[in-house]
Amino acid sequence: MEAVPNQKSPVYFVSLGCPKNLVDSQVMIGKLEKDRYTITRQPDEAEVIIVNTCSFIEASKEESVETILEMAQLKESGSCKVLVATGCLPQRYHKELEKEMPEVDLFVGTGQYHRITELLDAHGKAVEIGAPMPKRSYIDQPAFIHSETDPRVQTGPLYTAYLKLSEGCNRRCAFCIIPKLRGNVRSRSVESLVQEAKQLAARGVRELNLVAQDLTEYGMEKKYSENLEMLLPELCKVEGIEWIRLHYVYPDQFSDELVRIVATEPKIVKYLDMPIQHTNDRVLRSMNRRLTKEKLFDLVGKLRAQIPGIAFRTSIIVGFPGETDAEFEELCNDLEALKLDHVGVFRYSKEEGTKAAEMPNQIHAATKRARAKKLIGILQKNSISNHQKYLGQTVQVLVEGASDETELLLQGRLSTQAQEIDGHVLINDMVDPEMMQALKPGDMVEVEITEALAHDVVGRALRVVLPWQQPAISTAS
């Protein structure tokens, strides 16, 4: 890739993994567009291809490797001159990847992604003078976290965005590799987060999704001189933001003040993404989780008593080392009793470098599959009854556009449904037939719920309560 004055090199970007990784990707894209690069949606036209990878569990590692190899083919069949792998996979395996993936020109870890344009420019200059890069991997102990002054480009719908509160994690869950990939907690200031929220709102964002490895750890490295309970009321003051959603709120640090804020702030949607992983006390201790079954049931009861209609999302691991048949059955019974709204079921993935990988009594893959299948079946039966509570209600729905199933229907989301991971509201009828043509993504509409399905609910649109205007620009900087 030769450096040509005043010519922008086209870059194709692939972002894999979690929303936190997506924010990193959007910051990289912002920095690239600020300099002499332009983003293309056509991979065969790109001179530079960047794959921002995930390596949390085995399936994500496989997806990352397959995507890199797929993109590498464009060095032969397309315009690609530089292939870059960024994120968690090179942070974890850069030495092995250097040997096994000669097709990749640069490996950039989770602590160096903000240098993306600098590293690409250096590579281009090296090629221009016929000299090799001093090294292929740029990996260090992660210390960077972006701020409101870093350019960031919205890559999805402009009416919804993620706001990353902190990076890294101080927990040491036995199954999790994240602290080794992302480092310890590094929190942004309340002022920085509020300023970025204002920038996003000015560009049309209505729904703000708060993310971190653990929201309740926000501010802990500063001895909580700034914390989640201080941040939320300030975010609620930002004009234009209508929904604020909390993801990754750990149940063992849920304060009474946080309960009060979620209950009383109208902009904070009555939805909590609260990972619990298991309900058996022995398994939880083995996982190095700071939760007990009693505390979990007490917290869910308290939240439901103080926040009527609250919806819960959680994640569960089945087949953790040493999990007995009786402990798994206990988990199934507890989840039936808790009646949580959205539950992601994951089979335990043995990850080198974690404490759990060294534990005895590893569960056979077939047993893990069988347990996951059984639990998913139980949860699916409960899902329809969970959705039936909406029948006959008139609710606000954020319109997303044509249904994934058919363009004859529109789809949207309740405040109790998160983007991409939960179900939808299918709009199959309207009071005014002309609304079908008038409604657009980002509109808030009133919908009467008429039918409950296993994953979705169905309803009739009554009226638009808040039309959305396309912003003039889409880059937050």
C-alpha cells in the first residue's frame, strides 16, 4: 500500500464479538476516516481489510480465524494489499498467529487499537521504500480507553448506540479470560460520558445502551468517587435520549440506591441485563462468583416489588466442571421459579489460561449439549407465558423497519427488548393504513399488543408518539 498524496485508501472493516468490541471498531473507523482513509462496504474494493476479533470462547475464536482466512483470499482475488487482525484474538495468541497466518500483515491488540492509522501509515511507508516493518504484532498491557474527544462512527442504526463506561474487569471468574485480554478496570469520568451522550443525541440517538464488563464496577479503581448511581441521573438529563438501557449489571453489587434510581427515572427502561451463570451455591463458589441463591432470589423479589413490570435478561453456563446431575436439575427448577424474561444458555467452554480449565471433573461435550438442550426447552415453554403479560396493553415501540421474516410486516422493540439479542414486536395491523408507508426506523409508536409468541409479540399500531428525524451527520467526535 503506497502512500499517495490526497488519495484516500479504501478500508473494509469486519467487527466480531460483543457490543464493547463494536465500540472499539467504531472508534477505529472514526480515526481512519479522520485521516487519509475511507470506509467501503465492498470487501473486494478495499486496499486495507481489518478484522476486529473476539476470542472469549471456542466458538468465537473459530469465527475469528475463519473470517481472517476468508478475508485473506481477497489478497489474491481483490484489491487488498494489507490485512490487519485486531482485538482479543491477537492479544491472546499473537505469537502463534504470526507463525500460522503469514497472510496477516499486522496484529494489533486490545491496548493498541487507537494507533490504527499510525500503524497503517508506518506499514505503507515501509512498503514504499522496500523495507520490512520492524514487527508484525503490537501487543501490550491494555491501558487505553476512548473518550468523548476520539472520533467515532455509528455503524448501525443511527437511533441507537452503545456507551462504554469502562474497560477491563477486576473480577476473576474461574471460567473467564477477559481480564487477561482487557486488563483491570479503567473507568471514564462522568463528564466524559455525559459529553459523549450529548454528541450521540445530537446525531439522532434515542436509545443509549450502557455497556462495560461489569457496570457495577464502574469507578471502583477510583474508590467509587464517581459511580453508576452518580452517572445515571446525569445521563437522564441529556435531551433527545428517550431510553437508557443497562447491560451487564452484576447482581452481587446492586445497591438500594441503584434500585431506587432504576425505579424512579423515567428514561431508564425497566429492563436489566444481569448475568448470574448458575443458581447452585457450590457451583457459584467454584466459578468464583460472589452470589448465592438466597441473595439472587431476594434481589429479584425486591426489584419486582419496587419496579412493576421489570424484565430480566441473564446468561447461564451449563456443564461447568464438576456440575452434577442434581445441581443441573436444581438450576432448571430455579429458573422455572424465577421466570426471567430472556435467558441465554451457554455450554461451558474450556479456555486455557483460566482457573476452570485446570479443574478436575470436566463435563463431557455430549452431556453439555444434552443439558443445554433440556434447559432451552424448558425456557421456551416459559417464554410464551412471559409474553402473555403484554396482551391487551398499549405500549411504546421503537420502530426498526421491515420485519426479518417478511417486508409485509414492520418490526420494532419494546423497552423490555434489547437490540439483536431479544425478540421483537411484529406490527401486523394499523389503525390508519397509510401509517405503513409513513413509519420509519427510529419512530416511537403506540402499539396495542394482540398476540404472544415464543420469541416475539404481535400488535396493532395506533399512532406515532415521537417521529424521528434523520440527522445531517453520523459521526460523533
